[in-house]
Amino acid sequence: MPAVHADPTAAREFAFEVVARLRRAGHEAVWAGGCVRDELLGHTPADYDVATSAKPEDVRKLFGQRRTLAVGAAFGVMTVLGPRPAGQVEVATFRADAPYTDGRHPAGVTFCGAREDALRRDFTINGMFFDPLEGRVIDYVGGQDDLKEGLIRAIGVATMRFGEDHLRMLRAVRFSAGFGFPLEHETRRAVEAMAHLVESVSPERIAAELRTMAARPGRGQAISLLVETGLAGPVFHEFHQHDAAFWRRAAATVDALDEPSLPLLLAILCQQDSAAATRLAHRLRLSNHERKLTQWLVAAEHAMSEATAAGELAEQPWSILQPWLGHAWRFQLADLRRAVAATTGQGSEAASWVSRQVTRPQVELDPAELLSGHDLLALGVPAGPDIGAMLKKLRSLQLDDEVTSREEAMQKIAAWLASG
Ligand code: ATP
Ligand code: MG
């Protein structure tokens, strides 16, 4: 889960306190998984997870009804709420997953000891515990060695682990690209052999992985790895026909973004194919905002390339460019234009021009309308489609500086009415 806390120091202190309290009550308790990996790497963990021998009901008693949430209690996970700057800590009872029958979820969980809990985790670097009271790493899976060497290795037999939960293959790519650690040989072979199975992973989980990949450093490498391992086909099957050169360029463009996001990544991959973008956004169940932004960016890219084909952007009528360069999403478009120019070596002057336009004052980019529909009715334009069409024509003239005042606008309307 993404971090909700604002203050890493407070989060760490609270996670320490949670472990200390469980231990004082006689339970085993340690930090687990991603936070251990991140601390050993010298990174600030996004959040802290605690693993414990205490059962969910013990956790609830110890921290109190009001400071705990039982959303994940069926899997042995309790959320313990800290003071506001610290956020919350997930406290999970040591567990083993019952066999997966569908490649997606375990049929249930059974509580067990720390070692088994480590063995159910996905990759060795994610399978370590840390005892914050004694400052000691507890490593049943060889995570420290792989972390030193910089390898993403499945815990146990890779094909079996990916067979249990197909999403782990996308996680392998995400961690490999994010940390710049190659996939260990057997782990990589297993992904290559089983890549087609990600088809059956729920679209929400796929989208969540892509969202994280898109936003983090190594995002270009993530694209390359998806392609090399054969995951790109099933994940992006709306537009699988790209060649190797396309993917290389797309990966470089994604890396060159200043403000990366899933919509920008998808817009780059969809390459002006709005039908593909729409199908992909629906299939992955993106949020409305993400879907609309993706579609808008794809359409904007198309409009920009048409305008570029007609000549220099700066020479084009502003009324054609303004709907894009005056839009609330113009900064994302400028970022995209710049990243594309940086990686293709083409259109960098046009991209700079776009960047300058989008930072002009809002009143210039999107000036107030000179006349309203009511004004047109008052001037004698009959109610109906004429109103919208005239407003639109007027807007173009205004944006192109051909009509600059209310009076001129009224004269235009009068002239149009007179000419029928
Ligand atoms: P991030 O920094 O991206 O949050 P993370 O390692 O904390 O990385 P989470 O998805 O938050 O990843 O999961 C926490 C831990 O739970 C992981 O470190 C791993 O030990 C375990 N885990 C998560 N998802 C799976 C999975 N699909 N299969 C096995 N273990 C998993
Ligand atoms: Mg995490």
C-alpha cells in the first residue's frame, strides 16, 4: 500500500514502538519485507510492516479497538494506527499460504512460525526480517547475499512460485527495473516460460503494478524487461505489433519524462492510436481521471503531429493549438513533447516553443469569451444550433486576434445575421 504518512522519522519510531509493545507482551515481533530491504539499501522505506506471532485478536487487545482496523484480519493482518505524522503500521501474524488453486489467491492461510512466513514471500530481498530492538537481520532465505550482489531471485522454485501467483512475474520486473538488479537466471527463465499466464491476473492488480513501475526510476528498463521476458504481449495486447526499435525508443522516452505517470506511459506506448488507448484503459480499469488523461494525451499528440506536418507550430493559427496548449493538462503534453524530442532528436525547437506557450498566463492562454449564448439571443440569433456554431466561430476569431472586443464581436454577429 502506498505510504500515507508524512514524516519518515515518526513512521520509523512508531514502527519501533509497535514491535517493542508486542515483545513486552511476550510475543515475537519483527519488521518484515520491503522495509527491511529498503533500510539495508539505505533507502527510506515507504512504510513499515510488522510480522508477529501474536494473533489478530491479541493485536487488537494490545493496541485497543480505536487504534486498530481489522480490514485484513481474515489473512491475519491488522492495521495499527499511529499518531498522525507517523501514519499506520500493518501488523501481520506469521502465516503460510494454503495452496493456490487459481494462480491468483491462496485458498486460505494458516498461522505458523517466522521461517515459514519468510518462505511464502516472493523474492529473497523481500523475505527478510529485522529486529529493531537488537538491530539484527533475521534472514532465512539468503536475502542479504542477493541484496549485496544485486539480484532478484524467487524464494524456492521460481516456476512454482510464479505458478501460485502470476502477478509475481510483474513484481519481478518492477523490482528488477526499480533497483537496477538483474533477474537471477532461473527466475528469469521462469518468467519467460510463464509470461502468458499474466493474462489471468486481475486487471486492477496489473494496473497497480504498472502504475508503480511508471512512476519510479528505472521505468524505461521496466518496459524493456516486459518486452524481453514476453510479458509485454499479454499486458499490452491492444498494441502488440510494435517492433524492437519502437520499444527501445518508447523506453527511452518514458525515461526522459520529468513528471512520469501511467497515463503518460500509456500515451507513449499507444502512439496516437486512440482506439487502442481506450480499450486498454477500460480493460485495466483505470480511474476515470487516468483514462481521460490518457485519451486526451493521445489525441493531443495526434493534433500536434498534424499541426507540425502543416508547418512550424509557431506559425499555425492559435485557434487550432489553443484547445491543447491552453488546456488544464497542457503541462503533461509539454513534458511528453520534450521527452519525445529528446529521444528522437527531432522537433526539439517545437518542443521548447510548446514549453514556453504552456507557461503563459492563464488569461492569455484561455481568455474570457467575448459574448455568451444569452448575448447572441439578445442580438437576434434564433435559438438552436446556430448559437453554438456562431460562438465557436467567434472564439476562433478571438483566439486568432481577429476580433478583440465585445463591440467588434457584436458587429460580426450582426454581419453574419445580415448575410443569412
Ligand atoms: P514496495 O516498496 O513497492 O511497497 P514491498 O516489498 O513493500 O515493496 P508490498 O507489495 O508492499 O511490497 O508487499 C510487502 C511484502 O509482502 C513484500 O516485501 C513481500 O515480502 C510480500 N509480498 C507482497 N506481495 C507478494 C506476493 N504477490 N507474493 C508473495 N509475497 C508477497
Ligand atoms: Mg510495501
